[in-house]
Amino acid sequence: MNSRYLLMHPEWGIFIGTYLDMGLWSKLDCLGQAYAVTFSSATEALEWAQDSCPIECKKMFTTYLTTKEKSHATIAEIVAAGLEGWDPDQETQNETV
């Protein structure tokens, strides 16, 4: 098992990854993704946020979880950590951004 960190935003949810240089978030548009990118440390996650989303990064925070893989967390692992999961097959309705 691996000690990893998720990047989170209060309105956008869990950072899932990027596609065409756009950040994907669990509450905005998960594009069928069943995994979330993980980071080796809270510092690494927040540095990514600062580089990628400088305005919104002040709202972002991290949370610790244990994963089987080093690169990502499954929805089941995320839910087991007490966090809100998402349905990768359902179109997200949140239009916060």
C-alpha cells in the first residue's frame, strides 16, 4: 500500500487529472474517469495547484489516503477514505466554473 495525497477544491471536488491542459474535477466534469491522480506529498500537490491554477489554488487543500497504486486512487479507495466518490458514467451537472 502507498501513502498518497489527493488535491481537492471546495466547489470543484477532487482533482482527477488533466486532458488537453484542462484540469478535470469530480464535481465538474469527470469525463468517464474512474481514478484520481495522487501526489507523493501535500507540498507536491499544492505546488502543482500553484503552477496550474494560481487564482484558485488558495482554496485548494489536500487529504491523505492509502492506495494500491502510486499514480492514482480508485473511486473505491477514495470512498473508503471517507470522501465523496462520483459516478464516471454520469454527466456532471455542476456549472460552478
